[in-house]
Amino acid sequence: MKEKGITLLEILIAVTLLSLLSVAMFLALRISLNAYTKADTRLMDNRREAGAQRIVQSEIEGLMPVMAACGASASSPGMRALFFEGQPAVMRMVSTFSLQQSWRGRPQIVEIFVIPTEDGRGVRLVANETLYTGPAGAGRFCTGPLQFLPAVSGPQSFVLADKLAWCHFAYQMPNPAFGQPPVWTAIWTKQIWPLAVRIDMAPLDPNPAMVQPISVVAPLAIHRDPELRYEDAEYYQAQ
């Protein structure tokens, strides 16, 4: 009787085919994991970009009308002046929105400004926050009406937008011509608050597959006259 079985050659062929199948499955799994990682990274970058833009808009819209005691010291009460700096690359104000605690936190002195990147390619938009303690505390940032100390970045600075080709601010003011729409100016020189703030920016390396930095326009619903004394003025100054 002829015995049945398999030859060594058949075993080698089966093992080879099984090995090729395992390698194919491994490569397919690796490609899938790489695609998932790239998609997840891109999604997180898009969420971070959109979140930063919402933060910028919330901080601007949370502007609090403050009159600071600029240059105040133990021997001098300082000079009462509107606390708002509007420059092409620097904006400073007091906001009820906090980076750490959102709308639930205490008012913060917010500095939003543009700095160059470490490699010199492009710029980034950063923000500093300092707890607002009153007119005297805000007065440490200014020396007089529309005169402010330079904004300086540090380890605690929060990067709002990075790898930008350019970034600058604009401020909306009433049109001097009666009945005409408001106009935008690059430097704020008035002792009142602007109607709105716009931040224009462009990516250094545009990528259609990612959310790109866009212009942020935030209206300011402030209708207070800084020259008038309101009944709630002490409350605003004390917060």
C-alpha cells in the first residue's frame, strides 16, 4: 500500500506563502496606521488653529473699559488715561476673557503682539496675560496717554498662530464724513475705544489640506465716554 503524506517541498511552499501573506498583512496594517496618524495630526492641527482664532476673537470681544493710572507710584497718583494700545503689531487692553479660565476667570491685562520666529522665517502671534488688579496695576504698562511700554515675550507667552508670512492689526473708527461707513486705521490715536479690531495674517507655507489662518474681525460693544463718570465706574476699576 502506498503511504499518503506531504513532501518537504510542499511544506516549504506553504511556509513561504504564509510568510508572504503575513508580510502583506503587516504592510497593509502599517500603511493604515500611518494614514490614521497623519489624519489625526492634521485634525489636531486644524482644531488648534480654529481654537486659537476663537481665543483671539473672544479676548478682543471681552474688552473691558478701563481708565489706568499711568505712571502711578507711592508718591504720585499717576495720570488718568484710557487703557488701550493699538499699533500695527501690538495690541494691549483689559479683557474679561482669560486663556486659563475662559469667561469664568478674573479680568486680565492682555498683550497680543507679533514676534519673529527663532529661525527668522516668518512671524508668530503671541499673547501675554497679567491679572488686572486695578487702575494702578494697569498703570505699570503705560507712561501716559497712548504711551505704553514695549511688549516682551517670555516662557509664559501663549502662541496663538505660528509660521505666518505676516500679521498686522487694524482698528475701526467712525468715518469723519457724515453718513459714510466706518474706516480702518493701522494706528489707534484716539482717546476712545475702537468700533472693532481686525487681525490679518497669512501662512508662511500655504497648505490647502489644512485650516489656514484667516482674518479675525471682532466688534467691540463699548459705548462709554471715557470723559464721563458713570455710576458703575468704581466697579469697573475695582475688578
